[in-house]
Amino acid sequence: NLKIGSTVLGPGEYRVVCDAKTVTFTRKSDKVKSLEVPCKGTTLAVKSDTTVMHTSLDRSGVRVLDKLYLRGSNVEHTFK
């Protein structure tokens, strides 16, 4: 499980897309949109070469998405 903001996504593979207004998480197995959150974060000088997630554990032991860098994007996405 992965907590993004106040929503917990269940296990599985997700497609993540940002359209500069929203970041959308869609479960690949059923192609259902699982979560859509506002696109916010810092603009970076260069585009990311890879997709990288930075996570931490909250007090209850749930993994929380803190930052997300999407390949080809120059935004450091944040979710708090």
C-alpha cells in the first residue's frame, strides 16, 4: 500500500501521468483511475531521466509518497 495525501492506493502497478494541472494514478490491471491530485511542486532546471519515488513511513507504518520525479518532466512533485 502507498499513501498519497490522505488516500491509500492498494498493491499493484500504476500508470502515473501529469498534465501540468493534475497527477493521475491509474491501476494498470483494470485501467481505472485510482487517484487524481493537484500538480504541485518545484520546477527543476532539467528534466528527469528516470521516474523516481521518495517515500517514508508514517507513525502507523504506512508507506507515504513524499516526492515524485517523472521521466521527461522538470517538476519535483510533492504531495503534502
